[in-house]
Amino acid sequence: MKHVPQLTASEAASFVKDGDTLLQGGFGMTGNPVHLMHALAELGTKNLTFVGNNTGEPGLGGGRLLRNGQLKKMIGSFFTSNPDAVRAAQSGAVAYELLPQGTLAEAIRAGGAGIGGFYTPTAVGTLIADGHETKVIDGVEQVFVKGIRGNVAFIRAWRADTAGNLTYRMTEQNFNKAMATAADLVIAEVEEIVPVGSIAPEHIHTPGCYVDYLVQATLTPDDLGMSVSVSAGKKVDDARMNMAKRALAELQPGNVVNLGIGIPTLVADLITPEHGIMLHTENGMLGVGPAPTDGGGAMHYPVNAGKIPVTAIPGSSYFDSADSFGMIRGKHIDVAIMGGLEVDEAANLANWAVPGKPLLGVGGAMDLASGAKKLIITLTHTNPDGSSKLVPSCTLPITALNAVDLVITDLAVFAFPGGKLTLIELMPGTTLDEVRAKTTAHFIERLG
């Protein structure tokens, strides 16, 4: 029976050499091998290519390496949440490559499975696809993405046995499971190490053949950053709640639904068990329940894609990010409700970048916009300057082409029957003249 050596965090971090490509598991600070990352920060290893969904919060996890100047390049999905990453990218101090979240997860899984790359419809027609080979497969244009491997992977699991078999806790699988397969050397930071045979075979998520070293490190609330407790800062007003209620009316019993950040999160507060709706979050959970009411945070609860602690309803399940985005691309998500910056007459969506800001935060938006069976966009009808968000043609960077099925604004509801932008409903207190005056896109009127 294989016996995996146990090291201190400092001993393990010393395996990373200057110039290495380092894979780091975690989604925000959840499932993040923070102790290994901080030990590496103490060693000062330089010129690293960092691969992870995000760098972590300022000064935490990969964020500490970034602040130390140890990274030469970041490859990931969402760096916007770390101001240090934004400054490093803007100044040119650190090179970066942005991938949609599901593409990143699948690229790591491909690298770990010995697959050179794959084609995906995600990001077709966007800035992310520039410079990539494309091919039409079964009538669908798809982008080629190369598999990703690293020299070393730092991952976080909850429990390991002495043979290196790993079990993850709740939504802590995220990128860890794929990264455990995709590096020349894999080091697992774990909460506890138990004798071999203590973990039932059907409860093992990562077999020990992938793991080279174990580091026991106890998680504390300080390691979880902003996810340590439930945030209470939702922006709620009558207009937003009206949009949320209208979006809820589109959902059917039995639907699997993914909710984006912003206005869509209000829909979750309206869903009751009687609706029979299963909420999906792309970081690896199906069956998302409301926020915990006992004040508990990510030490005791799963987190959603907004990195907010949530509860699990009966029938919930957990999985990793690669499987989660397989659900999305495979059309197993019935409805995605997302925010938007612009929607145009051709049902194109722009919602991930604005002028003057670095393109550092695509996240899962491109995967969901192109992968969900039905896409509902909720947004305020106009920008703060009064300009329309419903436009003849998107001027902001595209998220997905010809993808939007329904647009719900604070003024009106639009659909695309026959591919034509069509006004189908006015929101409470709105007049047709007001909608006409505040919409620059041409639309057909089909009220009542």
C-alpha cells in the first residue's frame, strides 16, 4: 500500500522552484490551500506562473504572492475582486490570461487526462476567442482551448488517509479535484489525516495515486477572508423586486436554475419549497438554499458563486467546477438569470467588461449565457446618464452572441420571437411612451 509522506507547509513549499507553473485550488478563499501559499510567500520563490480561478483576496493565498512580486503571470477566470491584481495588470507588472471559468476548469481537467485540448462553444465571437483556432462542429462554431498542466499543484481537501486518498467538504471541491490530476507534483493541504481504510471507498473524491505529499493544516476563520460570515448588503428597492418577481414567474416546477449576481440574487429570496425549483451555483452545488440564519459562515456552510455562505436543501449535491460547467455546456441547466450591461436587437449580450477597466473578470458568464437552455437578463433600462441599455448593436465587449431569450428591465419586458426584439409587457407604473423614449434599439410592440 502506498504511503504518502507528510511534510510541514514550509517543506512542501520548497518544492516550487523559480519559474514554475503553480496550480492553486480554491474558489475565493473556499477550498484554498492558504497555508501552503503563505509558506511559499515566506520562501520568496520568484517568476511564477499562477493558475487558479482567482488569486485570492488581498494578502491572502495567491494574493500574498502577488503582493510580494512573486508572480510573473496570472492565468484564471476572475481577478477583478483583488485590487492588487487589477493594479498589477494595469501597470504591466504581471502578465495575465483570462479564460471563462468553465473553460479554465475543463482545460485543467484535459491537462490532467493527457488530452491536448478541446473545442467549446463558450466565448465564440468575443475578445476571449481572439487568436484562437475555431471550427464548426455539427453546425456550431467552437473555439479550441489547449489543456493546462503545472509543475506543482497546491490543493486543499478536508480529509486524507495515509495513502493520499482525499475527501472534500461541501463546495470545497471547486478546482481542487481537477488540479490534483494536472501537475507533475501534487501537494494536498488537509484538515486531518486518518489511517488508511478509515475513508470508505465510495467517499473518496481524489484517489491517492494523484497525491505526492500531504500537509496537515487547521483552517481558521481568518483563512476564509470575506466568506467567513454572511454578508448583509443586498441592494433592494421596489423596482428591483418587481424585476425579480417577474423573473420568478418564468420559472417552472422542476427547473434547474442558475442565478447571477446583482438583481438575480433577489429571485432566490422569493423561491419557496412549493415552487419546486433547484438552484445551481457554478462553483459546485445543486440545491442551493437561503443564507443561514444563525450567523454562521463558510466554516460551517457551503458558499455560492458570490462567495456567500448558503444552506443546502434536501436533495442537494456537491461536485467540482469541471462537472458543474459540464452541466452548463451540456444543456442540463434549464434557466440562467443574469445581469447585463447591454442587450441588442440581435439578442447579443454584453455583461462582463466596461470601457476604461481591465478585462479581468469574465467568471462563468460566457459559459452560462451560451449553455443554459433559456437565458433571462435583468437590468435597469438605462445607465446613470440616461442612455439606453437596449441598443441597436452592443458597443461593449460581447459575452455571448444570439443568446438572450427574455429581457426584464425596471420599465418593460422584451422577448425575441422570430429573432426580433419585441416589447411584450410594461412593468408597473410605466407608460409605452416612456419605454419608447428611453430605448435606442428598434423593437416591435406586441402588448396584451
